[in-house]
Amino acid sequence: MIDAVGLHKVYRLKKRRVTALNGVDLRVEPGEIYGVVGQSGAGKSTLLRTVNLLERPDAGTVRVGGEELTSLRGAGLRTARRRIGMVHQHFALLASRTVAGNVAFPLEVAGVGRTERRARVGELLDLVGLADKARAHPSQLSGGQKQRVGIARALASRPDVLLSDEATSALDPATTDSILALLRRLRDELGLTILLITHEMDVIKRICDSAAIMEAGEFRESGRVLDLIGTPGSLLARSLFPLPDRGGPDTVVVTYPRSYDEPLMSELTRRFDVDVNILGGGVEQVAGQSVGRLIVDLRGARRGPALSYLAEHGLLVEEAGQ
């Protein structure tokens, strides 16, 4: 759905040049929720704005739904942008308009008739759970309600793609949970493709199918979240599941990137005659699936083959002391 190749963007300031994008390749599959995570200044927002050509890259191409946006200008580009909705970090609502008026605004700009506008606004407010707030003004809403208005407005033109610019960073944890759940539900019900940027690893863990870690205008790592969790040395896996601060010489951390019915720890003791002492662990939801993690003290003459056996079964095994 989104295919960006070789994106470069340099900002020329008075005394220096800042490279915001340095050869970024991005591919987001239809119906996927793709997250780009990184610190401030990493280039995330610039990347997001190049997808709908609010920022035109110095080099590279952007295709959305098979259409090359970088070759379009004027009316052609404006038409293409209607298939791409945008959710802003600080809501960007018009204070003088009601909730219904804010959602209707892009439809007015597009020349949609009053009767059709009213029906579409009612449908959207019902979709995001704000049907009873149609006559309220933004000042009367909570942060989470304001963001729901922003999401409804972004969906007004029936886009195929939704871009989210740090949509939860200004919200408290409970409200963040509700907005993430809403985005995932909208993806499932409407078949949306969602590209979001964030500095919060928990957002990646909770909602994203694929992700990239961005730093200094480049992707350090990218791929399916569950695949990366099972990849030795993965930056994303280390960020989502930090290793314990302390670990003995025989302590390992075993991550289960998918559900297992086999009693693998018991199998180790039988097959390799090793001692297995489980020190801690838990199960978390990642990309809609259960991911387990165990901290294990594993000792015995055949410790090496036992660890290799776990790795061969698709588990990520890391020495806690490293």
C-alpha cells in the first residue's frame, strides 16, 4: 500500500545542513499497522510528511496504492491526498467549530453536499463513540475525546491510508489504551493501512504488526515485530524486552515469539541432562499475539547443545550477563 524508496531530505539552515532522511526505504503492506519509533530529531515526522507529500523529498519516490505521488503536483496531488488521512499529535481542532463541524470541515472543502455531509458526520461520530458530543466544542472535551474527533475527521474522505503523528503522546496511559484499541478496531473494520510514528516502545508492542527503529535519518532495523522478537541481536527485541540488569554466568533469557504447547524446559532436562531453574517470567501481548519470556538458570555439561536446541525451535536465547 505504501512503497517509499531511497528517500532523502536535507534542510538547509543558516550555518549548517541537517539531513532528516538519508536513503530511507519503507514498505507498508495493505491492512498493516506499521510503527516507526525513535527519539526526537530522528527524522520520523519528516518521513511521515513525505508519505503524503506535505514534505517533498529531495530524492526518492513515494507510491501509495500503486500511484506515484512524487510525480504529482497541483490538483492531481490534492486528489491523491484525499485517500490519505492524517491524525495529529495535538489534535489541530478548530476551537470555533463544534465536534460535528470539525469532522465536516474536510467534506466542506471537498464540496460534499450538506445532506451527505450530515449523514457522513453522524456515521463517523458513531464509529468513534462520540455520537452524543456532536454539538460540543473542543474546549468541552477531554484529551482522548479530542483525539477521537481528530480520527473521525481524518476518516471523513474514506481514506485507504491513515497516518498518525504521535497520536497518543499527549494522553494519559488509560486514554492511550483506548485510542490504540480504537485504531486497531478501525483497521479491522475498515481495512485501513496505518502508518504511525511514536517514541514509545509500548505503542509498538501493543498495536504494530511491523516496525522500524529510526535514528539520524536512517532505519537501524525494520521488519515484522514477531519476526524481530525471534531474531538474535535484534534492537527492537532488546528495546521491547530489556535484559535483566544482573545475571549470573549460567543465566539466560528465553523469549517465546509464538505460543508453544510443547514442554520445552522439561524436554531439556530429559534430553540433555541439564538443571533448569526458572527465576522469573511472564506473558505479554505483542502484535495481537502472546509472547512469553523466561529468565532461566541453566547448568550442566551439555548446556551448549541445550541452548542450541531451544534456538532451533524458534526461541530467542540470550545470555543475561552480556
